Amino acid sequence: MKYVLVTGGVVSGLGKGVTASSIGLILKACGLRVTSIKIDPYLNTDAGTMSPFEHGEVYVLDDGGEVDLDLGNYERFLDIKLTRDNNITTGKIYQSVIDKERRGDYLGKTVQVVPHITDAIQEWVERVAKIPVDGKEGPADVCVIELGGTIGDIESMPFIEALGQFSYRVGTGNFCLIHVSLVPVLNVVGEQKTKPTQHSVRGLRGLGLAPNILACRSTTALDENVKAKLSQFCHVPAENIITLYDVSNIWHIPLLLRDQKAHEAILKVLNLQRFVY
């Protein structure tokens, strides 16, 4: 099993869900079977009791699971049917760990965030990634994991620690980290600014995760000198820096990724070059 993790930096609402869906779609177009997991760091067990004014529309899955709308994007883009377990929340993880503690599964151990919560997150990801979601037998080839929120949020820290351990455990060649960040353009000077992304990547590295690919949100395509600067300061090859500029329709995003050969960069990191078309 190969894993692609999509994280977000600088601000929320950059379009990580659409980006993750589009990444899954271009990998599927390469002949790979793809599944998806969405991690929401909030304490709610699911999105069912949350106000749509605060969190957006609730998406209802075939098994009755009330989940984040991003899972609706995954289903539409990838033509798959997900389960409620494909949406991980802090509430679900803590509930499962506390239930185990009450049953005595930890045999009197002091239950802590590390290793018990982080282990539970990793076990959940591995278990759910193997569930077939495309109507075929057996597990998918690639699991796209989206970590909700922004790097630096307190509530996402256990997940980042768990995913750092997970990337080390599955090994190089089985894990690809794509960091979605903002490259703002200041109207006063009309210049694309790289500093927010530099700080975001620095924060990510400080937490034990190093991005393989940068997906940069901006109003316009990134200038070559901006790409070169990001490559230098973020330690990411220039060919692995993708521009996700504003488009009129979200269905253009997979085409943007394809045109910039994002699939080739991902497949190279995952040692799946034989699927390059």
C-alpha cells in the first residue's frame, strides 16, 4: 500500500479537499486503484451535530455516516463509495482509546497521547486503507489522506506526530507528502510573496514531516523565479512545485495537475514510475 498525505499551511480554506480529490483522480487515470481518508482534528465524533454555517454542508454516506463535505468530493471525483470510518476525527480516536482503557486492554498502563493515541491513529489509517471502496476485490493501490486544518493548529498535533511515525514505519518509497500552501500577491507591489510558504514548510519540518511536493495556491501561475526561490528555501525540487491558481470550475484542477506533470512527481516519490503515461 502506498500513501499520499495532503496537508495545508498558512490559512484554512485553501482547497485541500479538492486538491486531494484531484490527486486521487490523476492517479486513477494512471491505472491505480485509489481510496481516501479524511482526518478532521475537531473533538466531535462526526459532522452530524455541527452547524452548516460554521462548518459547511454535512455529507451523508451510503452507510448513514454523517461526514465532512470533502468525502463527497472524493466520491464524486473518484467514483467510489466510502464508509463512515474513512472520516477520522479526534472524537472517534479518543473514544476508541478510552473504551479500550475501560475494558482493561492496556493492562494497567498509563494511557498517554504518545504512544496510545498515536498508535490508534496509525492502526485506524492502516485498517481503513485496506477496505475496498471501488466495488472490486482486495485493497486499493494508493490511499490519499487529507489532514484537515492548518499546520501549527494545537488540535492536529497528535495526528502530525502519528503521521510522522507512520511515514517512518512504512518507509521511503511508500509515503508522499504534498503540502498545499498560499503564495499571496500584494496589490500594492503586485509581487508573489514566498515568505508565508517558507514559514509553513519550516513549521512542518520542525514537527517531523518534510514535503516531497508543494502545491501553491495563488491568483495566477507562479513565476519561474518564485518557484526557484521556493525550491531553494523549502528544499523541494523545482519540478515538484505545482501552481494551483484560481480557476472558474473545480473540475479544471485535475487538468492543472496533469499539465504540470504532478502525477509523474508523485509516482516517482512512490516508486511507481511504471504507471507514468
